[in-house]
Amino acid sequence: MRKYLDEKKTELSAVICNHCKKELLVENGILKEGCLEINASFGYFSKKDGQNHSFDLCEDCYDAMIAKFRIPVDCTDIKEFL
């Protein structure tokens, strides 16, 4: 769950894991730890047609979730560009 300082959602004030309620580190509007942000829009063939779901998971909750997958996630290393 994300909280912002203004209604335009331009400056981040807090990120809270939707599963365990851990408050993630945010400094000066910048998230400073790993977080999975999900925004899913459901379409015509879904039981959730017309709904948008969004949530955040801390790394520990993400790791616990993917540990239950029968097919592992694809994981590749990325280069960090400065």
C-alpha cells in the first residue's frame, strides 16, 4: 500500500507491505528497499472485469509467495545503469 503527501500522488510518503504490514524505508520520497509493486487490470473474460487491483509486497513476503509456485519464476541478472 502506498501513501503520498499530495492528492496528485507525486511524492511518496510511505510504502506498507499489504501482506505483513511491514513499513518499508522511504526517504525524501524515494523507496530505499526492495518491493514488488503490482497493478493488475482485469478485462472482459475475468470475474473481476473492470476492476484494477494494486498492492505492494516486501521482499520477504515476495520470497515466501514464490516459494509456493509449482513453476519457478524466471530470474535473470540485470545491469544497473547510473
